[in-house]
Amino acid sequence: MKISRGDVVICVTQGDYGKPRPAVVVQSDLFNETHPSITLCPITSEVHDASLIRVSIGHHPSNGLHNKSQVMVDKIVSIPRTKIKEVVGKISMKELDLVQRTLKNWLAL
């Protein structure tokens, strides 16, 4: 399965008790085809006022989400690519840029 930066995927991350959840791929495309793991930020439909660590995204057919959601930048994780079940969509370039800026702030880069 081809995976690209900005893709919304359904995956299982550690601590989710095997519950599949959406996440956005934040890893560079330079490594996505060959590296055994993928770095992503989980997405939640439990929306909070936390703009320094959460990026709000709307639901849209292009991103595969069914509810207004937030990218949890504070929960960045790398998982084996075998834990990714499917690609359901892609966030917009504007949203990806905001995720990137929020990650830079979270990681002090």
C-alpha cells in the first residue's frame, strides 16, 4: 500500500486496546516506501480548545473523516506499517502546513 505524507489512515496504535482509529501521516515521503515503520499523529473526534497541540480539521469526503476532528500533535507515534489497515483520504495542504507548524512548536524545532 502506498502511503504519503498527509494521508489519513486507519491504524492501531499501542494503548488503544486494538481499537482502529484515524491518523495523519507526518513522516517524510523520502522514507515512506522503504522504512518498516510510519510516523503519524492520531486523530480524535473529541474536540478540545487546545490549539497549541491540536489541529482542528473538518470532515470532508477527501479526508475520509465523518466528524469534525483534531490531529493530536502531542501524541505523535511511529508504528509498524503492518498496523496500518487502509488509507481513507488526505488532509488539505493548508491543514498539513498547520500540523507541521504545530509539530515544530511541540518539538521545539
